[in-house]
Amino acid sequence: MNNKYDKTFLEHLCDYESAWRMLFTFSVGLLGLMIIWIVAAEPGSETFVITLMNIVGLSGMALLSGGILWRCLW
């Protein structure tokens, strides 16, 4: 009997590989823009702090989605 409970959690995540790929591409692209933006922002300003918070969040999102993609491909 083949049902939805025969798959592991990772196999369920891999069913959405195209969405993970899009999330990874989005986060890496925005991460690049934020790195450029932080160079241009004045240290100590509100823009600098928010850009730094964006870099931390986008790095986490890129690592998570990239890790899932890597596990799905191997």
C-alpha cells in the first residue's frame, strides 16, 4: 500500500524542489544587493542596522534553502 506516510520528511521537502530553488535564488540575489548597500550606508545609521539585519536573515534563508537543495540532489 503506497500512501503519503511512506515518505520521509526530506522526501516531502524535495517534492517542492523548484520552490526551494526559487527561494535560494531570491535570497542570494537580495543578499548581494544588501552587501552592496551596506558598503554605501553610513555606519551607525538606521539604514546600516536594517541592512545588517537583512543580511543576517537572508544568509539564514540562503543556507537553509541551499542545504535542502543540496540534500535533495544527493
